[in-house]
Amino acid sequence: MKNKKIKSYDCDGVINLDEYGVGLRPSSMDDVIITGRSFEESNSTLKWLKKHNIHNKIFFNDKKFIDKTRINSGRHKANIINNLNSEGYEVVIHYEDDPIQAEQIKLFSKFNVKVIMVNHDNLIEMENVRR
């Protein structure tokens, strides 16, 4: 049986553009959100997504807020992509706005995921910010 092809989306800078509202939306309910946001930020994130009628499965970084970095967030995303591919999904595209995280995804993903860079001209802070 072939793996089901899906896409994954970063949250901040891709889906969430802060005061500019929603950017890209997952195109299918099978698509997933893989965020660098800490599990400690899950309540506010889920509330925001629900407010904007986005109900896709989301994977949070398992690091505490103070311990997360752009590098370990990118590795977290690569690990989730690897796990999804092992579970019968083929993540063919990941939408990302952070070049550091994109590089980590490319380095640590065991599968050939195409990372599409979203350029928002620095509308969204990429460093560790509570939203």
C-alpha cells in the first residue's frame, strides 16, 4: 500500500501572521501543522486556530518554552516528518518561513520532503516569542 501524500505547515509566519491574520491554510483535513511552539503554548495556539476555523492535527515542540531554539524546533519538525512517513503518510511538502528551521528539516529528514519557503518580509518575529 502506498503512503498517503500530505502537506505540513509551520504555524507562525505561515498560517499565523499575527495582526495580519491568517496566511496560508492547510488545503486538506489530512494535512498537518508542525509548529516550533512549545507544548506549553498549546492552549493559546489551539484557541487561535479554532477562532480561524483551522482544525488540522497539530504537533507541538516537546521542549519547554525557555529551552526551545530555532535549531531544535527545526529538528523537531524533521522528527515529526520522519514519524509521519513511518506511519503511512508521505509528507511531500512542508511550508516554512524560517531558514534555520528549513535547513534542519533538510538535514534531519530521512525522506525527500520539499521545503517551500514563505517570505513575509519579517512580519513575524522568528525568535522565541510568546503569542
